[in-house]
Amino acid sequence: QVQLVESGGGLVQAGGSLRLSCAASGDFISINVMTWYRVAPGKQRELVATIRDGTLNYADSVKERFTISRDNAKNTVYLQMNDLKPEDTAVYYCNMLISTLTEGAYYWGQGTQVTVSS
């Protein structure tokens, strides 16, 4: 069974920084895609950043402020968030495309709250 566990959310003032982590555990062969999404109050889910085959992609709203990275040895993806703004307030979810012996499937973390005060 594959599990993703997130950590690192919290309350921060505008202009501050946070780093989110998402670690995968269980029996699997490879992690192919790692993505961070967020859901802000009253809004639809938004793709924040993705690592796919070494290529990084970001939402326009977070470019130059957020950095996604991965540690293959730890099966972990990170989201370094700098210069945070109140509009970054949301629940952040990690998502991974993971291959096991029998299938490839998308898995979700439990979500972590990020609140940015003005």
C-alpha cells in the first residue's frame, strides 16, 4: 500500500517563507510525476508546480517565488515557498504518479494548511 504524508504547513506573515514536504512510502517501483496542488477557500483546485521527467512547471501566480524539488533517495517532493502573499492561503496537496508491480496510479497526500496573514 502506498501512502503520501505531507508536512510543513502553517501560519506565516506576508513576505515570509515555508517549505512543504511530501514523502511517499510503501511498496512501489518508481515515482514518475510529482505535483503540488492547492485549494483556496471558495476556489477550484489549482496546479501549483510539477516535476515530470526532470522538467519543472509552475503556475504563473507562483513563478519566481516557489520552487519544487525532489529527493529520490527519500521519495520526497518539496515545495519551497518564498515571498508568500495572502492569496497563497490554501490547503496544499501533493500528488504522485507511482508505479507498483501491478499498476501505475495517482496518489494524494492528506493536505496541509498554509495561511498567509497580511
